[in-house]
Amino acid sequence: MTGRRIVSWNASKRGGHARPHRPAAPGERASFAAGQPRAVPPGRQALAPPARPALAPPFPPGQPPFPPARQPFPPSGRRPGRLGVGSRRQPRHASGGPARPGRRPTAASLQPRRSRIAALLIAVVGVLVIGLATGVGAEPSAEPAAQAFLLAWQQRQYRAAGSLTTGPPGTVAAALRGVLPQLDATELFLTMDSVVQHGRTAEASFTASASLAASGHVWTYRGRFRLTRSGGGWKVVWAPSVINPDLGPGERLAVVTRFPARAPVLDADGHPLEEAAPVDVLGVWPGRLADPQLTARRFAAATGLETAQVLGQVDAAPPRQFLALASLDPGTYARMRARLRGVPGLEVRQVRERLFQAEAAGLVGEVGDEVSPVLRADGAFYLPGTTVGLSGLERAYQPQLLGTPATAVVAVPVAGGRAEVLARWPGTPAVPVRTTIDPDVQRAAQAALDGVPDSGEIVAVQASTGRVLAVAQRQASGVLPAGGPLDARVTPGTAFTIVSAAALLRTGLTVSTPISCEDSFTVGGQTFSSDGTGVAKPFSAAFADACRTAFAGLSERLDAGQLAQVARGFGIGADWSRLPVPAFSGSVPAAAGDAAVAAQTIGEGGVQVSPLSMAMVAAAVDSGAWRTPLLVTGPDDPRRDQGTALDPAQLSALRGLMRAAVRSGAARAAGLPGAAVDGQVSLVRSASGWLSWFAGFRGDVAFAVIEAGATPRLSAAALARAFLSALPG
């Protein structure tokens, strides 16, 4: 029968005539019903290519492939409700008796004859119906052959699928087997849509849905292939276009995934804080690899990746384009170099990128590459170009700074040439994060640190707003405290007497109250020592000299609750959990006994701070109120704790005490001509050496400085002077 159209239920809904399908083999119908495209994973959106709109799933969600009313024929081969051959209808009227000879037949006498004629007509119609239904007098249907091919392909029975085509079974099997790795796909679902038959030829159309593993997208496209009569059955006419209509001879599928360049962390003026530095790019030319599996296995062994995921990227990449497998910082590459030498076909290129080095590293943080254990621990799928923030703002704003990759399915000529895009999913651009870092203040802080042989850190803030202006760090000979400038937990020593002096001033002590600085003083059974001579001097002189014994003796004016309350007014122990990076505001533990209070008065006895929290203490004295630090720009958080305003009379006295310490006291190395510098110093013995402190302010810039070294010959005050000298204006 020429021009016969055999369609599936999908086609029936579009206007064709539904032909009941044969009963499915066990598991066959379930396999095709499972051919629905997978749902796109949360947070992702599969966008079809502009020239090829994505098809809707072949069956609406929740609707079976075939409507319940369209069931296969019963075993008899007859349609329900049809009369079979030899069926008879019951006569409507019984005959009254036999017709009399020689007389014209009556209606009753003609009834048996009419019944016999009706039965004969019914029999003829039944034969025609059965003949049409079973294909008698017509070409056999091509639909079973098309279904069998798609089913074998979907079930990965590639050799069986190849035998159903006109091509060499081995060649066809290899081509079909290559589809999943070329797409780096986890699943391929195939649903037949229709078969249009013309005598000894036919054309089948189907819908394919492939789940792309690395990107999570689902590629859905409409396919078609021709069939031809071969012997007593049908075979699929083999060509690469059977896999996808846009594949031509000598072409294969590939997936191209490109991450946008990682967005930078910016200073307050919009300049990247990341610095251009060497990056070692490791990659291969997929088409030149003699044994891609061996290359993938050895690369995975050297880097800690999974072989299957590396091989999936190699197989899915265009064969004649350089595929970057990982971009490593020089230190990581140096550690892996010996193991990487055994990777066949691996090529190393060195480029410069703003990726692994940054100014204000204590705030910006560090970035990891594709082989970072952090990605593996999080269960992330290996994808070349992936970077991960390991600390600081790089970690806090990882999704924003990374963006999402653009993915394209392409048809690439195996012999080289221009690739044709079959489907594309645009990524989302990476978005920078702008900080409060002032580039001039940051450069001044880093220049000061680079000018000393010991390790050091500087944190500077704008006193009037709490904006962090600089976070500088230099690791040299001394051991810096763990946690960095923002989150370290360090004993402040006499730099904490800024807070203690404020508590003592509340008790009625004045800056002129005479107090002696003894070489030793015992409180609650604990003896404290200093370099004092025992000469009575005003309290301002004891503060300026950072006299430990003077403050230990004055601690008898305080109780644990008074000191802790004043410390809270300076933000010590405040909740900084809403900051985007870990930061320590300080702590003053509950003191038990006079000796503990005396120790806390001189910044010991379990008192801990970070350079950031001490900078905020200095800023509170400068501005008159304590504020939560600001690290990134944006709308001010209405919940941001502004602290409490300090008593103006106490502020004046505190500023005078700190100014005297710089003019003529222990902090005089920080002094500069011009605008006054206010501050306080300390020298603390640590488990790994010595730590020198300076906390103070000049103008609207408050800051804290630490210098670490193996000997006490340190001067954070001198480092503070170098910092202030480097500031513009």
C-alpha cells in the first residue's frame, strides 16, 4: 500500500491515525516509557539552541504512552465489537410457516434467503477488515524494525542495533557506542514518534534526550532515519545522520564547556586585588593521544582525580583543540611534576593570570584549582576551568565569583575543520565583589611590612565608618599567629591598657593621679614585674611607659564585672557572625579573684584579641563610638551593631594618654611631624618567639600593627611610623 502512514500515539494526537502497537516484550514498554527527558537539576536551566527549538517531552507528564482505550488486539486477532466470519444476526421476525409452492413468496418466506445473503456480505466484510488489519495485500510494517533499532540502541546493545541496519554491524556499533562518551552523558533516552511508509521505503522520526553529566543539562532533539525493505524485512539505512540529523560523514559529537574568567575581588576604587602571576596550564590534544584511557588514568593518579571523569572530558572534547585539564599555581605544579612526567601526551604551558596571588590576601583569601581536595571532598564533578575559593572572600562569594559555564554540543569533523553548534546553554557571568580596601592605604601598609626583616601584619580602618582600609601581611623570619590579621587570637599585653584605662577613669582616677611604677608588685598572690624605678609619677606617665606593675596595683579599684563591661563597650566579644569572612572580635573571660583581674588589666589572664579587633578599639577612641567593621561595599546592614558611644570626658582623657605615649613614652618610635599620632604599645612573649604591638590612630585612620620575631628586639611602633609615612598626603 503506497503512502501508508503508521504513527504512534504522539503522531495520532497531531492528526495521524493511531495504529495499535504489538504487545511489548517483557521490559520493552517500560524502557520506552522511561524515555521521558530527565528533569533539569535544581538551579539549572536547559536552553535549546536558537535554530533548533527544544522539543517538549513526547508524552505529557503523568500521561501513559498510549491511551487506555487503545489496547492491542485480543489473541483472536479480531477487533472487539466486530462480527467474525460466519457470524449471524438473530432474525427480527420468526416465520409463520413454509411458503406455499406456486405462490409469490411472502416477506416471511424470503427471510431465510435474506439472512443467508446478509451472512455472506458480513463474511466478505470481515475478511476485508482482517486483511487490512494484518497487512494482507500490503507491504509489511516498518514500525517494528524502527522500534527494535531504537530499543537496542537505548539498551546499549550496539552490536544488535548494528545488525538491524544496512551498514557493517561493527562500524555501526562503534558509532553508536561513541555517543555517550562523546557527550560525556550518563543516560540516553529514545522515543519513537512516527513511521511514514511509502512502498519499500519508510522514514522514522524519534525524540532523543541525553543527560550531560558534567554540566547537568539535558539535550533533547528530534532525530529521523530512513528504512528500506531488505529480504523479507526492513533495515535502517545507516549514515551518521541516524545519530543526529546534523551529523555528516566524518563527523562526531563533542561537548565544549567554558567557564567565564573568575571574577576579581576589587578594592574600593574598582581595581582587582588579585595580582597577575604565573599559572601552569596542563592539557592534551585529544586527537593526538595514542591511548586516551592510559592518559586519563595516569593523570588522575597524579592529581587525585577520578579516571572516569577525566576520560569523559577527553572523549567529549573536540579532538583537534587543546584541552586544558588543570591550571595550577607554580607551587602545586612543582609538587606534582615528578608524577606528571609519566602522563602520555601531557603538555604544560605557562601563562600569567590574576588567580593565585592577591593584595590584602588576609581578606581576599586563596583560590584552589581543578585538582583541589576541597572540590573532591564536596563531591563536585571534575570540570576543567573550575576554581574554588579556599578562604576569605574568595570562599564566601564562590558562586558569584565563579559564575556558571557555557556549554555547547557541537558536530566536529574528525579530520579537522569548523565545528557546527547543535545546542547551546549560555552560562552566567562571574560577578566581582567590591571591598572597602583603599588602594593607597593598602600599598602603604604593604610597603611598610616589606621594609622590615621580620614578619608582620597591619590592619587599618576608617574610624568614622568602620570601613576596613587595609589588610596587609608579610611572612618572613618570625612566626605570625594562626588565623591571620582578621581572625587570629593573640594576647594583647599592655596594648590592652587602652581599655583598662577607660575602666579606671570611670572609678574616679584622673590622668594626674600619682602612681608609682615598681619593678614588681604582688596582687592576690601573683607577682607582676616591670622596668619601673618605684618613683611616683602621674597616671599619664605610667600609661605612657606601659608600666605593668602600675596597672596591676590599680586593678584593685576594679572588679571582674567592671572591666568586662567596659571591654564590651569597645566591641570586645561582639557578634561578628554576619561578616562575610571569619573574624575574631576578642574575648575577656570571667576573672576569678584579684590576681586574675590584675592580669586582665594588663592584657593577660586569658584576654585575646585579633589585629582587627584592636584596630576597632583604637577607632572607637578616635571616633567616640565603637562600630562593626565593614569589609565589602553595599547597602549598610540595618542590624549592624554600632556599639555604644563612649563618655566624652573619658574620651578626652584617653586621647591625651595615648598621645603622651607617642610623644614621650614607650610608643615614641611611632611619632611623626605634623598631625598627632595617638597609640599604645606592648611586647608579648609567645610560644614561638616575641610579638610587638602598636594600636593607635592618626586623623581618621585607626590601625593595629604586630611584628613577630625570634628576639625582643622588635618595634611595632617603628613599623607604624613607616606605615603612616607611606600614606599619601
